[in-house]
Amino acid sequence: SVSSVTYALIPNLLGISPDVSKGIVAGRAYDCNGSNLEGLQVVVHDGSNIPEGVVAKYFVDEFPSRTQGYTSEDGLWILMDVPPGTWTVDGYVADGAGGHTKIASTQLNVVANSINISSIYAGISDGVKMPEKCLTACS
């Protein structure tokens, strides 16, 4: 559960006013060993569409950052203004060749005017073949 003070404080620190008809999704990214995952970017979609107006932000040292473009060592991320309903959050990392590779995915039901918590784990529910070492750690 997240208090109403926290619901108001985090967007304020990011310089964003939340749309109360929509929800906030927040979570932490974990690698296959259960450690915080640095370098992940999150995207929300319904299987075919990314909702308009959704803003992804990340934290640094567990504090909201206006400039961080991916998860830092703390693994924390937030998606602002996600419409109510069932959504998928995918996690991507840079592939070293200018692109990105999906390494994690989770589904959640977003409730308006609230922070919805949904952490994401590398190698789980993503359809991506992970190295055996990684899959063993996640099981």
C-alpha cells in the first residue's frame, strides 16, 4: 500500500502533475539473482498499443530523478498516467548494437488515482530465451 502523501509527493518531485483519472505504476527491476537491475527501460502496452501520454521516469539512490533515462543501481522505475485496465509492462536493455532486447515482462491491473506496484524480473514471463545460468537462478 502507498499513502496518499507518497502518491502526491513522487510526481511533484518529478515535476509532473498526475492525471487522477489514470494510475501510476511503480516497481523495481530485478536480475536473475534477485539483485537490483541497472540499465532497464520500461514500456507499457496492451498487446498492440502504447497508451498516449504515459511518462516513464527512473530513480537514483532511491530518489526520483528528472533526468535518469533507465534504472540506476537501485532498479526503481515509475510510469505516470497509465489508463485504468489491464496492461503489460516490458523491460528492455541496450543490446550494444544500437537496439534493445526485451528481457522481462509482467501484467497488472491499473487502478485510477493510485500507485500500482508491479516489480519486473529478468527472464520471467517474457518469451525470451535466457542463458541456462540465468534461468536456473530464476526458478
